[in-house]
Amino acid sequence: MPEAPFLRVPEHARTYRYDAVDREFLAQRIAEFRGQVRRRLAGELTEDEFKPLRLMNGLYLQLHAYMLRVAIPYGVLNSAQLRQLAYIARRWDRGWGHFTTRQNIQFNWTRLVDVPEMLEALAAVDMHAIQTSGNCIRNTTTDEFAGASPDEVADPRVYAEILRQWSSLHPEFTWLPRKFKIAVRGAEDDRIASRTHDVAVQLKRDPAGAVGFTIHVGGGMGRTPILGVPLFDFVPEAEFLRVMEAILRVYNALGQRENIYRARIKILVRDLGRDGFLALVQDELARMPVEPYRLAPEVVQAIRAHFAPPPFAAAEAVALPADPAFAAWVRHNTRPHRQPGYASAVISLKPVGGIPGDATAEQMEALAELADRHGFGELRVSHTQNLVLPHVRRDELHALWQGLRAAGLATANFGQGTDIIACPGLDYCALANARSIPISQQISERVDALDRAHALGELQIKISGCINACGHHHVGHIGILGVDKHGAEAYQITLGGAPGNDAAIGELIGPSFGYDAVAGAVETILRTHIAHRQPGERFLDTYRRIGQAPFKEALYAVA
Amino acid sequence: MPLLEDGRLVADHWASVADGPLPEGAVIVPPARLAEAAPRNAPLGVSIGNDVQVDTLAPWLPRLALVQVTLPKSKDGRAFSQIRALREYHGFRGEIRVAGHVIPDHYAMLLRCGASTVVVPEGSDPAVWRAARRVVSIAYQHAQSAEQPLALLRRRVA
């Protein structure tokens, strides 16, 4: 394992800092998993019994090997942790890792026998793989610009960390009907696909400035895509965990367990109706004692201290170099910062023709170095499978960009058509019906060529290799779903979906396309958009204005 | 089947009676037989399925010395909520016994929800259950059991 200086945690990176109790907890959890592996190998646990236990430690059995999914709590990590992930990729995998839409990282070529050691390497940098899978409360996700964005009313990392601790090995909610995903955001602008989550929390402030929470419930994708519905308009801070407990109590008692496609909370909420579900939650709240579940202000204060602003310099406004490639990167891949003279920089993991979300060990190490040099050693993972340096001085953006370019990480496409979300698909996944990665690569190259000629603007293409919808295709402006059609890979296309404030489920445009035809179909859709668009109009807006007909016509008209 | 309490195998003084005549002494019956069994001058227990809302037991709880809950499959966690509700909502102080497909990896969490005893398979080694109970001794949540009842977040700032 690398020596201590290698793993020195940067002083001003605002990750939650473990204390001795947190470290002891992780050590105990690894010891428990070692014991479970030993009992499995000794035949004391059946595979049926062992499976949920390994899943709750992040270990999946995929097509070719085990996959270890490592938690990156709410997508926040420091440079020492990223270096350790690079070390793990090189030591126990094939030299790369895959960042996911759940703000986690997956290692796709894991051997079971290595897992306890991998978990120990993670624990050395206060990381783990707890509850990255299984029918339990998963990694809480949040806004990759948390603590940096000027539009934030309160810091979502504070409440995401409180949820992380509350949900870790929860005695009552570890054997739920199905997985449970919570997203927290601190801004009105929904950058985290809130309404696709089982529970979505939005931080608000009352007129007196006190923090409270708007809560949506019952969102989800998969076979039955449903957008979450409003449950509470303003839950006071002290009541936060009580309300979470109440929601989970109702779900654990009444969620379906016989059919996994009907087991998510979205089905329960849909069947009971929002008001019916709310009545049950309120019944729990009425009976639940207040004091044991009260989120005390001193607790919030203690957690908030972990996420204090780093020591920003009083930076002057600067004119940036005029290099057009750099200017394009600044335009697409930086975001405004609350601190004058700073910006947030997005590192695209979507090179044209590449594999969405993959990073090599060398790239991770280069990024750790750049984060130390230009961003307080702090990084974020976004649900769009990109990385972010949240706090970069504007007068250092050019140096950062040069460093990124040297590492092959300067693709200027955040939020653009080539910034595609894709699941691992049939290249790795045991659930998949069709390949996602090569489809994504083909589409990326076509979209890039169109974009260069026609400036497509903001465009979200999302690809899933099966109905479980890990690639978020339901909420893609252009969504692509791989299916099995008489033993061959086929792809259904949906149009008009969106993940954010204008959230919508995409509509199926027509019959599916074969593996060799789907990239051409996407090009046809975009050429139709170009022919009909008004000046500056995004694909999504053109589609919503003119409807399906012109696209259908272009795709299916007999030549 | 052997009975586990506090990590040790203990004698079981209860008879489970689904149907047929009620024997002398302590009996565990299904909810439908509570009215029949309650007037007897002997300890009374009930065995409930995991789809039963424990509120429906409320009228009987003062008379009951034991409630048995069941995990039909190891991954079906409804009983955890039933146990917690019995302790927290109803203040039930009697024995809560867990039957069905229980594995040692459930044990610590069952106890934190408020369970008392577990019906374990024949030939179970109590040492394995004791080890599973102790291996993760730190818990972040409020519990119904006497150990660490306060959430870790709160203990830290206390």
C-alpha cells in the first residue's frame, strides 16, 4: 500500500473528516465482511443468503467478473482519495475505473479474493463500499456545484452527510423491498435529476432565514418511469430525520416484495395516491416520539464545520487568454462561483468516441495533482459522469486547462450533445439486453460532426442497455433504450424527456432500430431539429414546439 | 427448534399451537385464537405474519407476554418495523421472539429494533451468533435496545 505522504489529505479539501469512531466502524464492517466471505466459502451461508450481504458491501457479480462499486458520498472526494482509487485501479483492476450516474466509481474486473484487501485500501483514505448496492438506502447524491454555486440557499452536503450517517447500517431499513435513493439539492435550479429519485430533498429558507426542506417522493426510472410528487412543502430542519424515518417506515411495511418490478416506493405512492401515502406518513409522525429523532442545531453545526468555505484569495477579475480552444472550454466547462474571481471547472469524462465515465489511473493521478495545485485538493463527481473542481481561481483556469489537455481531459462539451450518459451495458452488465458503450461512441462521433457544423447547443442524450434505465434514457432529450428483439440488439428511441426543473418522461417515437442503424437515426433526428429550429433553439424546445410528427416523418417515411 | 437469548441457547417454555386443542401452560397462538386462549390462567403469546399491522394487536398487548414475528425469507425486513413499532408505539415490554429465515447477520439489528429472542436452526453454533452480534458494535442510529439508544450524531455533541 502507498506510504503515508502519498495519502496526505489536503488541508482545505472539504470532505467529511472521519474521527476515531468512524474509522473503527469501517474496520468493524470490513471484519464482518471477511467473516461473511469465510462463512460463505465454508458453506455456512447459502448463495441466496450471501448475495444481499455482498451487495450491501458493493460487490456485484457481472458477466465476466465481480464488480466493486465504491461509495463516493454525495460525489465529494479529495486528492488523496482519488490517488488511492488510481492505486486500486492499477493494483487490483485493469488500470481504470468507471464513474457512475450515482456519483460513485466502479471497478469492473474485481476478484472476490481481493475484495477485503481492496476495502482496507479504501478504509485507509476513509472510503468504503457500504450500501452501494442491495435493497437498502443507497449513496445520497447531490449537486456537484454544492458550496460553490451562487444560487445555493443552503449547503446540501451538510444534510447529505447527516443522511449518510443516519442510513449507514440502519437497523430497521437494511432489508427493504428494493433499493432506495435520496437526492438533496440546495438551489432552485435542479441539476441533479431530483424527481427521478425515491425521495428528493430541496433546501429552502423560511422568511426568518431558517432552513427547511421541500420533499418529493415516489420518483424512479426502470420499467415504470414516474416523476416524484410533492409530499411536504416545508419540513423544519429539526424534523428532517423524523420525516425520513416516517417515509421509510411506511415503505418498509407496505412496499411490495413479490415482484421486483413493483417493489420501488414509486409503485406504492402511485397505488395509494399522494394523499393516501401522505396520510400514512402523518400517522407515523403523529405516533413517533419527537426527542430521539430531533435533528439538533448543534449536530447540524458540527457537520457544517466540515464543509466550511476554503480560504479563498481576494482574486481580481482577469481577462482570460484569447486562445479559441481554451475559450470554448471556458464557455462550456466552467460555471459561475459565489466567490468573486473563482469558477467551478468541469472535467469532461466524455472524449468524442470514448467511453462515458471512464478514467485511467494515470488520469486520476493527473487530476489529483491538478486539484492540489488549482483547487484546494477537492473534487466532485457529477451524476452526468463527469468530474468537477469546485473552486478554481479564474486566473488559474488557463494553467488548469493546459494540465487537463496534457492528460487528455480537456474535452469542451459539458452539457453538450457529446456529453452522453451511458450505462456499461452488455459489455459488462449481467442485466443488459444490448450494448450501450459502442452505441454511445458511434453517436458521439456523429453528434460531434453535426455540432461543429451547426452548433447544436445544450443537448442531453442518455443511453441504457436495458429497462432498468441506469443510463437515465427516460429523461434524455434523446433517450435510447437497448432491448432484445428476437435475439438481436435493438434500440428504442424516446424524445422530449428532461431531468431538471422541466422534468418529463420521453415519448417513444416509433419502432426500434437495429444496432447498425441507431446512430444514423439520431443524426436524422438532429438534422430534423436543425431544419426546424428557431434561432438559438435547443433540440428539446424545438421538439416540444413542433411535436413528434416531423421527426417521425424523417425517421420512418418510405424512401 | 433451539432458542437464542443474549447470545446463548436457552430453554423454551412455550408451546406453539396453530390449531388443535390448547395444552396446559404457556402457549403461542395465531391472532385468530387469542379470544379463545386469553381467558386461560397461563402466559399467552401470539405469532403474527409479517403483513400484520401490529396496531391490530393493541387490545391484546396488556394480556400478552410474548409476540413472535417471522421472516419468511432472510431478505424480507418487514418484521424489523413490526418489532420497533411494538416497542416504540405500544410500549410493549414482553418477549419479542423472531422466527423464520433468520441469519446471524440480522442479529445485532434485530436486537437494536427491540427483539428479545431468536428461534435458530437445529445445530446452530451460538458462538457464530455472538460474534455476528458484536462484530459491528458502533451504530449511528437511535435504538430501542438499552445499548446506545441515542443516535451517534447526538452522542458526539452531548
